[in-house]
Amino acid sequence: MDLDDQALLERCRAGDVAAFEPLVEKYRQRVYRLAYHVLRDGEEAWDVAQEAFIRAWQALPTFRGQSAFYTWLFRIAMNVAADRARQRGAQGRAFGTERVADEDWERTLVDQGGGPDEAAARGEQRERIARALATLSEPHRAIIMLSDVEGLTYREIAEVLHVPMGTVMSRLHNARKRLREALGPLLALVLVLLALLATAAEAQQVVRFGTRVLLASDAPPPSAQRLAPEAPDARLEAFIPRLRQLFRYREYTSLERHRAEVPVGSTQRWPVPGDRQLDVTPEAISGSVVRFRVRLTRGNLTEVTTNIQAQSGNPAVIGGPKHGDGVLIIIVWTSAGRGSE
């Protein structure tokens, strides 16, 4: 096992939740890719990746280290993705199957210019690739992904899929043969696309958002309390009546104010009063709605960890820990293409 992984796992087993975060950051994109190639849906893949890490954390006491941590984690992710695919298939049979859109292929094969003939040729290539991949069963798509994209050995693939190594070799041979028959010279392009397909949408999505950290109290803060720079803020003033309904405090004082513009999946960190740190990670975008992971820590203690959704005109509000004579409140705003708070 990777020595860094082993040291982090030992800390996790000792109850150090913070030690699990580097493992999530290290394997997040790879788990997402695996889920994406099973489900072909970016938002569902994020959901599966999150659930896979939650299950891995819960199952850590049963992990004996007989295989690499990432193969054990990939096995969990593949099981979760397969469960989700079966659920989706059952819903499709019950309610009617919707056509899968081609936008993901459009994002991968970016139009580089050229005339109508070139555009038509690229469209035909996309259709051939989509048809070829659709001919593969889920097990064959999974084995192509694990071998040709993630670079796992036959033995590691066998551990992930829970099948004999001979089955791995046979499935991989058959999957590659079917793709060669369907695509010919395009096969090399397919292997590049498989590596890029899951990351293309993620890399092109940038989220603009802002955070506010407020002190909610029944009296004005002490004069020694550090405050955010004063500036007219009509949006916050308009939102305070809503805060009073939610939290029942009279005073709402802005302590910290930050803005960020980062790709989906990137964590932005800021200091917070009380020797705390605020981590905000945009995890997925669906229309004008952004899903965030928010974490507030104080030393080794995690005081807040949650997933929230925010959209333009509808910020997310999180009640935090006690601070002084009141409590901290975290507000996350997002703007769809119009800048941030």
C-alpha cells in the first residue's frame, strides 16, 4: 500500500476525520471518472463519488490493507455506480426512457473551425464513437476504463471488479476487439476521449461565488471585534429580515467577506474569527443552481460540514458554532455568469 495512504488511514482509524480529506482530494477525480463512464451524467457521477467516499469512511474499520486503498475505493465506487445505473434503468422501464443528449461529446470534440464539410465529418465521427461505446456492455466499458484510462494492472482490475484475473483478460480482449471492429483507425481517438470526457465538462465549468460570515447576537459586538470593511450592501440589508426570522437574533454583524472564481471541484479556504478555517468547494452545477460542500474547522475539530445548494437570488444560509455572545452564520451567494458577491 502507498505509505502516504497508509499513514492517513491509520489516523482515520484513530478518529481523525481531517485525515480523510487528503484521500478525498487525491482520488476524487478518478472516482468521479469511473462513475461518469458508468452513468454518462456529470451530476449523478458527483453524487455517486460523494456516496462512495461516505461508504468508504464508514467501512474503514473493515479495510485490512490486503489490497491498495485505491482499488478498494474503486470497488466501492463501481458498486455504487452500478446500483445507481440499475435504479435509473428501472425508472426508465417504468416511466419511459429519455434520449441521452450528445452535449458531452460536443464538449470533448471542440469545434476548431473549418467549413460545413469538416463539421459534418466531425459529427459523423461523434456518432460512430457513441454507437461503438453503446455496443459495449457495462462490464466491458468498465474494464476499458480501468485498464486504458486508469492504468490498473490485471490483478488490480480483478480486485476492483471481484472477478478472476482470467475473466479480466478475456473481457478486455473482447472489448478492445469490438471497438476495433466498430471504429478501426478511430480507436486511438476513443481512448483519448475516454480520458478527457469526464474532465472536459468539469474543467470548463467555473463558479463565481461569495461568502459572508456574520455574527448573530442580541447586542452589538464588542469594540475589539474585527469587522469586515464597511461598504454599502443593499443585498445583505435586504436579507437581514429573513435572517431574523431564521435565527431570532436582533443584531447581524458582518465579520468576513470573500469572493472567489474557481473551477468546479476546487476548494477555496479563508480564515474565520476564532482561529477557524472555512473551506468552500463548488461540486456541481445544474442550470443556475450550484451545489457546494462547506466545512468549518477549528484546529483538529470540525464544527460544521454540510452540502448546500445556492443560486442567483437565493443564497444558502448555514448556522454555525457559538462565538462570543452569539453564533456565527455563513452565507454563500452565487451568480450565474454575472460576477459574485
